Amino acid sequence: MEFLTNEKLTIVGAAGMIGSNMAQTAMMMRLTPNICLYDPFAPALEGVAEELYHCAFEGVNLTWTTDIKEALTGASYVVSSGGAARKAGMTREDLLKGNTEIAADFGKNLRAYCPEVKHVVVIFNPADITGLVTLIHAGIEPKRVSTLAALDSTRLRSELAKYFKISPDQIVNSRTYGGHGEQMAVFASTTLVSGRPLSELIGTEMPEEDWKALQQRVIQGGKNIIDLRGRSSFQSPAYVSICMIAAAMGGKPFTYPAGVYVDNAEFSHILMAMESEITKDGVTFKTVEGTPEEHAKLAESYKHLCTLRDEVIAMGIIPAVAEWHTLNPHLK
């Protein structure tokens, strides 16, 4: 079986549960024979590499290193889960300072060692902000950076399928937008349930209070995994993020909402989940369609992200918005 590309894919944070699952998924999907695993924790990283060697994948040149220069040099595609994971009782926002510092270093390393990288997927939380910090410091075009936001939409798909007792495949175009956090905007107007608009079912076959409760289950989907398993999600973020990078490599376009840099008349200098598509040409987005009430929720989510962004500016991790272009000329 042929590979999608021969170009180098680097997985950052590969010693962790998400990173190691990303590596295995990439090899199972036959994305590229050239995969490099990076993590500063050598024993665990070597253990991951050894297990993957034992899988006996054919035709794969799997390497591993604790040297970030070696890992990124020549990389055309990079996926990073290299931040601290969320623990019980924590929100994604609780990780803000430590993980944005990691993101700043990651962006600087991208600039130094693979400035021609074709696509970077950032998945460590709070992903909207860590992705933004990475983009600013990397100095690359916004279309070459996306963040993992799709899990909120896939969780909506799952919750609706369970509620209506139907196959998840009968839930079409489930969508959440804005921040990947407690303030995400969960939309109903975009979704079809067995071909019928969800918005028409709410208040009839689905009582309003049930819809509100379901929205909360989606918002707390990550917390629920921690409660059930005693650790944060790793299978779903690993798989979905590899689907994102596969799309950037020229595979099947990725059409669930991704975090993308936005600077337009409605939302300014932010990275957040939009109606987006990832292809070999990068990530693009279009205007979100929804009801006035849904757009109000989206505006609230955007405002929350701006607050987090401004906190990171106050920490000195990124400069003031007006100075972003000094680090990244693509950000005006």
C-alpha cells in the first residue's frame, strides 16, 4: 500500500499518551514513511519507539530524538501535543501560563528549524491560545496553523446519537464554534438528525430542558472522560488530529470545525473554531451561519478568548496586538 506522501512528519510530545497514539495512527493510516518522534523525556520516548518497532509496520522509517533541532529540521508537517495535560478539577484555562510558555518556545523552534513547514496542528490546551502563540512566534502564514477544536463537534454528534437512539452517521453537520473550552458556542441550527433539522425537533420531540442539558454534556465532555478514566482524553484527540494533518498532506479534506486564525470585521486577532476546511492548501474558513441567539453565544466565546489572549500579553509571552507583525509579518 502506498503512502500519502514521503515528506517528514514530526510528532512533538510523542512520549505521552496522545503523542504515542498519534504516531501509531499515522502509521496505520499510511500517511508517510518518514516519521520522527520528539519528546524531552528520553526513557518514555524510547519506550514508545520500541513498541512501535514491535508493531512491524512495513516500509516505515521511524526515528526518535530528544533534540528539537533534529526533530524539526526538514519537517513538512508537525503535530504537537507537547503541553501539560488537564487533570481532575482543572479547566483548560488553568493550563494557560505554563502551556503558552511551551507554545512560545515551540513557535520559536519552528521558525528556527523548519520555517517552510507546510502545516502545523496544535492540540495542547487551551488550544485556541496555544495555537495563537505558536503562530505568532513561528512567523508563518496563518493558513499553515490549525488547532484541535473538532472534538466538541464530534461530542455533540455522539450525544445527539445517544439521545435519539440512532447511529451517529445519522447526525449530520453537528457544530460548535468559538473557544475550545467552557464558553464554546453549541449550535443547533446547523445539524440534521436523520435528515430533519435539529432546531425543529427542539421543543417538540426534544424538550428545551433536554437540549440545554445535552449542551452542558458536550461542554463538559472532556471533564467527563477525566471522571470516567482518571485521565484526560487521548484516543479521540490523537485520531482527529492525525485526520487533520492527513488532510493537509493531500488526503480527505477535514471539514469539522478547526481552530483557525481570524481577523475580520466581526472577530479581530484571535484563533478560534470556525466553519473551516483543511486541505493541501492549508486551513480556510467562512462565515458561521446561525440564529441571532447562537451568534450571541459565539460573540461571548470570542470575548472570553480575547480575555485569555490579553492575559498572555500581560504575561509578556506575546507582544501587544499592534506589534504582532514584528514577529510574524503575515499578521497585520
